[in-house]
Amino acid sequence: MKATTTTTEAAKKTLKGKVLSNKMDKTAVVAVTRFVKHPKYKKYFKITKKFKAHDENNTAVIGETVAIVETRPLSKDKHFAIVQQ
């Protein structure tokens, strides 16, 4: 009896955010903002989270909007990569 193995790769997260810092070598800090509805009071509020993203050619400019995609861990804190500028 032959067992067939299917590899199902989970969909990688893609986020859009603004570049806050590009002072590190091949790394940029990207702030991703999202709106969340409070469960009790039904008011929407903003949550901002910062991610370190891999920037191979150091092309990210502070203030520009970029898309980042989830990758394998590249360092202790870096697990996203910039894909679109």
C-alpha cells in the first residue's frame, strides 16, 4: 500500500505599513496600523505594531509605504521581508 504525502504550505501573511527606520544594515522597521473594534463599547481604535523586515539592497526610505511578507526567521526579531515599495 502506497502512502501519498501532500505538502500544504500555509498562506504567508502579507501586511502593508510605513517605514519608520532604515538605519540597520539590510533591515527596516515597518509600522503596521490596523483598526480594532472594542468588544463591549463597539468603538474602533487604532493599534500600531512594529516589525523588523529584511531589506536586501537597503532601498527602503523612511516614510514610504511598503508591503511585507512573512518568511522564515532571519534573526531573533526579523521574520518579515519587504516585497513591494
